[in-house]
Amino acid sequence: MSVSLRPLADQTLVLTGASSGIGRATAREAARAGARLVLAARSAPDLDAAANECRALGADVETVEGD
């Protein structure tokens, strides 16, 4: 069985831990690829900074602060 994935530009990704580390790096790469993003993290200031980085790369971004 073969798996066929749509291009990231045709997807919405939900990323947890998006305010730092691998979550933030993944968000930036997905933004560069044109994905729509829903970013979730505990730290609102860091989450907002990550979202702004992704928006600067052209992504549509929603954020969710939560624990």
C-alpha cells in the first residue's frame, strides 16, 4: 500500500510546543512551505513571537495558549 500526502501548501497543521525548540523550527519550515498553521503552547509571549515569525514567512496562523 502506498501513501500519498498532499503538499504542505494544501494542509493545515496543528503544532503543539510551537513556542520553542523543534516545535518552533517545524512551524517555521511549514510556514516556508505554505501551510496554514494552528500553533499551541503554554507561553503566550513566546507563542506570539513564533506566530509573528511564521506570518512574516507568509503563513496564515492561529494561536492557542494552553497547558
